[in-house]
Amino acid sequence: MRYEGTVYRPPSEAYSLIVQVTIGCSHNLCTFCSMYKDKKFRIRQISEIIKDLEAARAHYKSIKRVFLADGNALVLKTQDLKTILKKINELFPECERVGIYSAPKDILRKTVEELKSLNELGLGIAYLGIESGSDEILKSIRKGVTAEEMIEAGRKIVRSGISLSTTIISGLGGAERWKEHAIESARVVNAINPQYLGLLTLLLEEETELYREVQDGTFQLLSPEEIMKETHLFIQQLQVKDCILRSNHPSNYVSLQGILPQDQSKLLLRLEEALENGERYRDEFFRRL
């Protein structure tokens, strides 16, 4: 297998075969993200990708899951993705699921029928970073889409039969917009009703534009207690069905997990207890592991 630069994947793809079908991220403008700043975006040749798959088949006895990297592999033409998925089916008949990072713009460029055809060939889950449901925050972080476009993209994935795993970044609205961030993010999630919802907590990276905004005072970070209040308001506003919520990433100050709506009261109580009892929040060092 050949890899270029640092390779990122969702926590749930820890044991997957990771195959780079793109290098970097075609958008690569988000002010909070430093993941692909060292890469110039390009789509790899299909022949190279197939050689990597063949090398993996020769090396591994069993591959249960495959993850297509880098930042937004769904940017590939549908026919090219079909070629890759067919090769995975041919080489790894034991493979149970293929996952992919999906940027909202790339989803919007595809029809539901195209997405369904990818699902039929084994594309089982797509990861979508909503980040925030506020148009003002999405604009400030240079996400490149509006909240309504994010809803349209998420709904397309859900309608196609591909499972959708979404993320919201706690604290992304800063001290000025924390209520707006919580309420509007819940509104977008409610409109999409994804199968999975993950909460990350904002981590500053020195090479990002958002870091510079914090340094010059134009963006004020939330304290751990304020993050708890924002998270409580967000979860309180959720009206989803059969949605698995996870907030157990190292970046989070406290761990939360449950199925909505049945665990909603339990999750809210956990946050209330953290605030009332003076919770010892996860240390900043460990949040970066």
C-alpha cells in the first residue's frame, strides 16, 4: 500500500483497510481545520488505486471493511467510484462495508439514483461534517455551503440507503454565537435525521486561521462549563428517531453516548450533573491524543 502524507479516518474505521483515492481535500478552506494543509489536492489514477487493492489482497487474509480516503473521496466521478467498488467486491468478497468521507458539495453534485447505485455496490456509510447549522457560522468558517444545502445533501444520502454519520463541533460558534450554534445545529440534524451523530469539541491548531482569530481576540473560546451548557441546549433541541449519538472522542470534555430519542433525558441529566458537581473535565493534553 502506498500512502502520501498523514492519513486521517473516522474512529469507527480503525480496523478498516484505508485506500487513498484522493490526496488531500478539494475544498481545504475551513478555518478550523489543519488536516490537509500540507497536501495539494489531486485525484489518484484508477490504475494506481487498483494496484493498491491488489497489493492488499496479497497481504491480508481477510478484509471486513474498506475506507476510501482522503478528505472527500466522493468528489470522484460516479463511474470511477463504481469501478473501485466493483474491484473491491471482486478482490474482497468477504468485505461487509465500504465507507467514505463526503463533503456536502460533492453530495449535491450527485443524484439520488447515482448514490443508490453506489450503495448497491457496497458503499455502506458516508461521513459528513455538518460542523454547525448556523449560516453565519458556516460562512465564518468558510464551509462553502449554507445550512439548507447541508440539509439537502444529508437527506440525499439518507434517501439513497447509504448510512449517514454526521458531526457537529461543539464550541465552533465561540462565546458570541453559542446559543445560535446549538439551536441551529439541532435544527439541521433534525431535518436530516441521520443514523449516527457525533459531537466533537473544538481544538485549536496553530496553523489555522481560527487560531489567529483567537490570538487577535476576534474569536473567544468557550470554557468547559460553557461547552456543557451549549451541549445541553443542543441535545435538548434534538427531535430525531433511531439516531445513535456519540460524544466520546478524545476532544470531548465528558463522554456521552446513547440512542435518541429514548436516551435523551439520560444524556441531559449527565450534563446537568457535570455542571452541578464541578466535574473534573478531561485535561487539555489528553484532548489532543
